[in-house]
Amino acid sequence: MERTWSEELINTTRKIAGTGCMLQSIDGKSGIYVSAGNGSIEIHGIDGSGWMPLPTEEVIATFSNLEAMIEAGWVVD
């Protein structure tokens, strides 16, 4: 059985995703949403060594737009 996100979570992602949002992938990876300009999105690794998670320079994934990110299995966490 293929794992999927709920429609409610997908719709929430469409409404609130933006730079700084924590993201979770369908396969268990975590990252931080970073706008790369022109509607494109980079998901960066997380530096969790401080009291607040911050994006690292490591780019985990890139997408041309929000729908491509969601289709690839990434949603707000």
C-alpha cells in the first residue's frame, strides 16, 4: 500500500507554505522551504543545533513550483 498525505494536509500546504516553513517528505526526510525566485523552491537541510531549526546551505531538493513540490511528496510539518 502506497503511503499518501491527507487532502487536508495537502491543502494546508498550498495555503501556508513559504520561506522558513518546516517540511516533511512522504519518505521521512525533513527540510526547510526556501524561495529560490521565479516561483521555484529549494528545500534545504536543517541545522538543529540551536534552540530553533535553521536552514543549512545543503539543498535537498528543488522544484519549479509548489504543486511540483507537493506531487513529489513534500508538505508542511
